Amino acid sequence: MAASLPNQWDLRVQLPITLEQSEPEPDLAVVRFEASGYAQRHPSAADVGTLIEASDTSLADDRQAKTVLYARAGIPSYWILNLVGEDVEVFEDPTGPDPAPRYRRSQTFRRGESVPLVLDGVEVARIRVDDLLP
């Protein structure tokens, strides 16, 4: 996946991001490139293009609590790699900090399909589901 990213984006693995109320550590985060490598701070919601969680036993929490958390923060795209169902659930168009934060669009991609990677509203790559799942 890292090879598919434009130069102004970077892939972080199991490192924290800073949101208003917490500092979650998503499995993968596509963030804006920063020359310092975020040595002085963690990426904020404004720095994030896509967050990805690999999920098996945590699937319910990833679908509920984390979806609300990331939608409230305005994370543009949130993917769940559903290891049990062998698919990728993609959530886009967050409502932001409203009384019931959610993503307005969701779609599930199955083996044999490709997930569009959209950064700043532009599709920059298509990632094969088979390449994301074990």
C-alpha cells in the first residue's frame, strides 16, 4: 500500500494520532508527509487521509465506537479489514462533531475487488482486497 501513495502522503503503522478527546493507535494511518516524521507531535485529524483497523475479535468495537470516534473527528475515510468476513468495510463522508456522529456512506469490498484510495477528494490508487487481507 505504501508504494501506492503520492509523495505528500506517508503510511504509519500502529502509531498514535491525536484527536480532540483521545489518542488512538490505528493499525494503519495514511497521513500527510511531514519532513520531521512527526517527531514533535502526533498527526491530528487534519493530517489524516485514511485510517485502517485490522479486525477480528474487535470487530464490534471497530464498527461502533471507533466509527463514531473517527466520524466525530472528521477523518475522511475509515477502513475496517474484516479478517473474519474476509472483506474491507469502507466508511466515508463523516458528519463531524454533531450529536450523533456517523459516516454518510459505507461500502463493503470483497476478495477479487479493489478499494479506491481517496486522498483530499482524489482517487490516487486502487488497492486489491486480496493484498490487504492475509
